[in-house]
Amino acid sequence: MVIARQLPTPWGKRIDLLCISSSGSLVVLELKRSKTEREVVAQALDYGSYVRAIKPDEIPRLFARYQEEYCKDVPARSLEEAFCSHFGVKSLPEELNGEHELVIVASVLDPATERIVNYLAEEHDVRINAVFFRVFRDTEREYLTRVWLRDPDFDEESESGTTAASEKVAWNNEFYVNFAPSRHRSWEDAVKYGFVSAGFAPRFRDALMRLQPGNRIWVNVPGPTGYVGVGTVVESAVPVDQFLVQNEVGERVPITTAPHKATHIDEGVGDPDKVEYLVRVKWIKTVPVSQAVKERGLFGNQNVVAQPRDAKWPHTISRLKQHFGVQD
């Protein structure tokens, strides 16, 4: 779904089209037009460096500006209204711009550029692809064909307008959890005190509320990082100021008063829609972010909490058990 067109960057260039996918990722569409192959790849990478820093609360403003400039003939809608209508869902994903994708649109690329795109994707995990469109004419009819350079790893839409589902399996009762380190939460704190967390929107709070004592969770740091831990939920989610830990002298105190790395962990205290929520976890195995497990074929998702039915999920758990040395 397009959310911006000719979007200016701080260094004077303009992104041809900026879109949002059904998972909440931002997608840069860079049109080749008169650019050389090498130039269009370089520009896409340059734009990616800008797009990755777009904050979630900026996205609705970008979309509002896009509607003002390019959709004057239709009533303006909020980002959530347009997103739900476009993808046939009930709400926005819990996290926006957790990842971004780069797509080059062209009629053809030279072999060297195709090798570069494949190299970036396969060796460096850059989410980059190219799509080729061609028009054919048969007497009075015209046909538009589309071919991807690489099999796209994001959901495409079917002709009926619903999101095409990948192969599904029965959920195995193990949860996927995204933990996004920021000034509000630190993975070091999470390991030390035993928790996962999210905050600053009701949907994050509500997502964590799904985790109940006894649930096993596999924790992923979104983006290019990877999986960092597996544990069992001990207590349901509570606001950060109600999460008690043991301090250096053995006293049970709120984590906000104990030594911690997150500089703004107590921001929003008193506001249930903004405060950080913490779920107590007994860790089975954790690794530092620098040693996160990342490999092709592992399940990934933008939601804070997910109950995956994707065929990748059993494979992902099997691989993580090997990496973490976990045995049932």
C-alpha cells in the first residue's frame, strides 16, 4: 500500500514510492527509468539508510501528506482505516517499520547488477529484490507480465484482495516474542531480571497480556539481529513500576529503583496506554545480542507476540534447540 510518493530525504534525493506491507514493514520502490543499473542499486541502499530511521509515529503523517498531494479526489482516511481496508484486516500490526525492504522496478537489469542484488541478499541479509514488468500486445489486447529476480519473502496479495497465506501447520503451543532494545528496554536488563517487555501503545500491552504462566517463548530481536533466548513465563504482564526484582542487598524493589541499563524504563508510569509492561520469565537459555542466532529460513514476524502457524515455525524451533542446546 503506497504511503508516500517522491518522498524527500535529508540529502536532497527523493524516494520514488514508499509503501507499507501487510506485516508493517516499509518498502522502498525505486524505479529505474533513466538510471543506470549500478546507480539504481546504490540509490535503493541509500534510501534504505533513511527509511530504517523513520519512527512509527511519523508514518501516519507521511500518509496524510501523500493523500493531500496525490489523492485529492477521494476522502482522506487515517493510516489505520486505509490499511485495514487495503489488507482486509481489523487493525494495524503491533509494530511498524520493524524491518524495511528495497525493491528495484525495471524492465531489465544487466547480469552484473543481478549478481550484486543476489549477493547483498544472500551473503549480507539485505532485504533487496528486483521486479521486472513487461508489456506485450496481441492485436487489440495488451498484457502486463511481472517477474521477480528473487522469490519474494513477503506476503503478496491474491486477486481477491486477501493476503496470500503461506503453508500453514497446527500451532505447537510455543510463542514467538519480539524484543526491540531501545532506551525503554535493555536485553541485558531482561536477562538479569528475567522478563520480556513492550510499551507505549495499548496494542503492545494487550499483546503481552496473551502470555500466561507456563507458556514457553522464543525471543527474537527484530531486524537483522536474530534470536537471543528461550524461557518459560512465570507471571503475567504488569506495569514496569509494579515489577519487583531483588536489588544488590537482597531487597524486593520495583525494577525502576534497581540498577538497570535502560535509560527511560520508567517513562509513561501512571499512564496504562504508554507505560512499559513486563512479563516475568524464567530463562532456559539466553545469549548476548552480539551472538544472536540468525540464519536463512527461520521464522520472523513484526508482532510483539505471535502464535505461529507458519511452516517455518517448527523448523525454526528445531534449529534454535540445536543452537541453544535445549532438550525437551
